[in-house]
Amino acid sequence: MEHTIPAEGETVSAHQIQGELADYLRSKSINEVMVTGCFDGTCVMQTVMGALESGFGMSVDRDLNIIENLKSISRAFSSPEEQASALEKQWLDLQKKFPKLKIVKPAESKACSQD
């Protein structure tokens, strides 16, 4: 089975989330999932949205994810603080739309550094 990661700004549809994993989770009577991942505002958020649209309850600990996407095109147009504020609003809007979304911990503003 082939899987793709959506590009920034694309949405993962419920149809993409459904499949072998969703079928397996349902076969085990699992209806609540906790997701962590790489970029909080792209990969993680898109996965959470798709799973919520598929009817799963979702939990996310945003502090476990990388907040700032260092390759994001929006970095050129806004400060890290503005990006973090906009991302926080997106998560809160998603939580209002989907009551099954539990945010365990909010994100702490930190950049990913390479040594």
C-alpha cells in the first residue's frame, strides 16, 4: 500500500485516513487515538483532521511536535511568534469544530535546532 504525505496547505481527506489502519483499529474496537508527529501545523494537524472526519476521537500533545517548520514559505512573511499564534488559532478552531479532539498540552514555542 502506498502512502503520501500532503504538501503544506493540502488537506488529508477522510477517505485517505480510511483503509487498512482504520479497519484494523475498528476491528479492535479502538475509537480513540493519540497522534504525534513531525510538524504540528502540517503533518500532525492534517492527520488529526482526517481521523476526526472519519469518526475517531483524537488526542494530541502538541508539545511533542515540532512547531516551526523551518522550510515553510510563510517564514518569509511572518515572525515565529506570528506563526505560533496563527497555528494556535487553527488548533482551537479545530477543537471547536470537533469536540472529540483533546489537546493534552498546548505547544511551547521552541524552534528545532541543528547542531
